[in-house]
Amino acid sequence: MPGNRMTRRQFVRRSMGSLAGAALASAAAQEASAAPVRGGTLTIARPVDATSLDLFTDSSAPASWVYGLIYEPLVTLDPSMRVGPGLASSWRVLSPTTIRFTLRKGVKFHDGTPCDAAAIKFNFDRTFDPKKPGIWASFAGPVKGLQVVDDSTVDVVATEPFAPLLLNMSMVHGGMVSPAAVRKYGADFGRHPVGTGPFKFEEWQPRDHITLSRNDDYWGEKPPLDRIVFKVIPDDSARMIALRTGEADMVLVPLVDQLPALRRDPNYTVAGTVGTRVVFLSLTLTQPPMDDVRVRRAIIMATDRKSIQANLVQSAGTLADSVITPTTFGYAPMHLESRYPYDPKAARALLAAAGYRPGAGGALERGGSPLVLSMIGSRGRYPKDAEIAQAFQAQMHDLGVRVDLQLPEYPVVINALRTPTLNVHVLFSAYGNLTGDADFTLVNCFESDQVPPAGWNTFRYINPAYDKLVKAARVSLNAAERKQLYAQAQDVLARDVPAVPFYNMDNIAVMRSYVKGFVPHPVEYDLRVAQVWLQK
């Protein structure tokens, strides 16, 4: 099938975003019609730093926000979640397992080396090395690898029919790095990133800032800005003060309590759209008593999710009713509020059935041992993450369950997510869907073969019946059938409760009113600031 369109039968396409997002896109389009002002530095304040700028090892949003401007994938997803050209100018489906991409000619990496078929092949071989795969391999589904047809033509091949194959080529984690730079810097490449993107790496002061400069030799539309500085300000209030004093031009993960006032203030612009990330508690099913579904059901029934969303999250997100968002293809409600209404009394009855009875001071115990759960949370990575973890801790205390909560720096949390052995009962976590297709979350997070380090099944959830459903869905090329299979899979998750979903996170940035041309993207990892300009 020639050109840049996939048939509905083969690949699912959909639009997402809210009316507010559409209005912002319209406003940005009007701004774009005016001549952008060239020059200047955009300073972006964010809560946490990256651990590496090598997409082989760091897939976090704090890293992606930066290296998404340095590296480019074969194709892209625009803010309406439509597939468009990237380093590939066009593509066509050769079979249910193969897509042929025609590469742009004359594109060079920032070090002057060519981005040709051989370079793309290097990236695929590096990522899908079975002995030491890159992180993208854990996201990309049944991709077998890449075959070179000629200098400007490559075939991406999967091991089986895979409906979201094209979508999975659009991920920021599938960006192309310079083979010469990887060979030159080796293990230090993450501190010396080289790609083809509109911005080049300039410097990195860990835990303080990363600076990028405009790529004047960029093959596409040249950025108006001279530089972008990503400044780390962990404290929520300090980030907002930096915005007000002019130390920062834009703030990511803003303080939600201040959003109403900022929306009314003409000196600021609040840009937001419905995101694809669900924030949840990850329950480690290999750590007793989490292997007992009665305990997991008691935990969700003793967690006042509605109150947490209304009082803490507020307008930064909506109450979650699945592990994927309603804007994701394949979403089906899990009916968590009717299945597991907030009911501490019923939760205690479930725990009693599991053998836990009140002991001294009302603390629940079994066989003389108190019910104690270890928990790792984060601070500042997601809206109100530390506060939600503390609220959960307090609600479990009221139930008679002690939660030993740690709130380390975010890199510690990331490392915990990827470790083969996880020795904590509960992780405060989240998962952002990069493709808008249920496969990305339902397979990567819950399928049995995806236990870390192979994938992102931090729950250690093993259910052959569930696996059968999601595997059938990913090989089907019938959209209606896929939806039905995904609905059944979410129903299984609702019964088994490997996760306690809290909220669907909106992607919100606050900026000074002189920052023009920014359009928020539903995929949190995609920070579209390459064409932003400053009109001071």
C-alpha cells in the first residue's frame, strides 16, 4: 500500500484531545501564521533530571523531553495522534509483518556523518541485540529487526502480524543516534548525545541544567530559538516562583493548586491536553501477602480514590477507571467504583478472611506478626505524587496496616522499576502510553513475558488466560475484534487487581505569555518546543 496512510483494517488511527486542547492548537496555529521571532533562550523548569541522554538506557519522560529534540524516529505522531513523516519521507505496508520505509536523502547527524540506511540498521541492531537489548526493545513489540534494501530504503520486520507496528515506530525511544558517536564515546554516549534533530547537545550539569543549541544544519524547518535550557528545580513551590520571577519561561509538572489563578492571569498561559498516562499503585504480587487477591482487593477498597483525586489531583487529572485512559484505543471501563467501592469495613472483612485480625492497638496481625507493607514513592515526578503516597499510607493506617514509605530521588524509583528482583510490596508508579493503542500498556505492563528486565511488568503479574487475550489482540488486524479482546483483558485485570489506578494525568505546562507556538501533546514524552519562539 503506497503513501503515508494505513488502512483501517490494518492499523487503527484515531484522534484524541479535549476541546481545550483543540482551542490551544488553534491558537498555536494562529501564532504560527505570524512570523516567529528568531533568537533567545527558552528556560524550562522541571522537577527531576534525566539519568542518561542515551535512549538505549533511559526511557523516562525527563530524559525524553530533552533527547526528543536531539534524536528523531522514522515516523512521528502529531498532537492529534496522526502518523506523519520523520526520518522516513514515506512508507508502505508490504505484508502484515513488514513495512518498507523510504528515508530522506542528505540528512546528517550533528557530527556530520550521514543518516542513511546503514546508520538506521546500526540503531536497530543495537536496540534489538538479544544479548543486550535497548529499552525500546521492551516497548516495540514483536519487531525482529531491520533489513537494508538500498542506501535510502529499509524494511522493518516483525515476527508475527502486529497491528500497531507503524505506531511503535513513532516512539521517541526509537530515535536514531549517530553510530560514529556511539563508537567514539562508548558507555559515555549518554553524556555526549548526537542525533539528527533540530537541537544539538551543548552541556549538562547534573541535577542543575541541560543546555541544547539550535542545529543550524537541520534538514527540516529551522528552530527559532538559539538555545533551550532544562533547569532542575525539585520543589514545586520553587518552580512556580522561578516562573513568576522570570528565572524560568516554562514550567513542567506545575503546582496544581495554582492553576486556576494562573489561567485567569494574562501574564501566563496554561497549556494542557488530555494525556495517555495513568498514575497508579503497583502491587508486587511475588511479595506476600500481595500474592493473595483478597489482600489486594482489601487495599483498593480501603483507598479513597475519589477523595484523593478531588482534593489532591484536582484539575490535573481525572479519576481512573482502568490502567489505560479513555482516549486510548481499546479502552474499556473496569467499573472499579462499583466493583470496589470505598468501604473500609468490607476491606477489614476481606483481610479477616485472609487471616488478619486486630491485635494490640488495633493493628492487624496474623500468627503474631503485624501486617506491614514496604512502599517506594516519588516526589515531584507526577502531580501530587508524594502527597498521594502519604494519603495512602494514612488510609492504610486507619485500616490497621502499617506502610513503611520511602520517597527517594526519582532515579532510585526508575532503577527499582527495572530491577529483576523487587523486594517491596508497593510502588507508586505510572505508565504513559506512547502510541495511543492499548497494546502498548496491556502487553508491556501485564503480559507474563514482560517481567523486568525484559519489560515493564513491575507487578510480576502472571495469568495465562490474560496473556492469551492480549496476544490475540496484537496479531488481529480487525479493529472491532481487538477492542473486544482488550475489553476482556481489562475485565481480567479488574478481577485480579495487580494495580490500584488513581488518575488519568493531563499534560500541562505553564509559561509566560511571551512564549509562543507551543502545542501540548497527548503523549507526555513528546515535548514540542522545537518551533516555539519568544515574543518579548
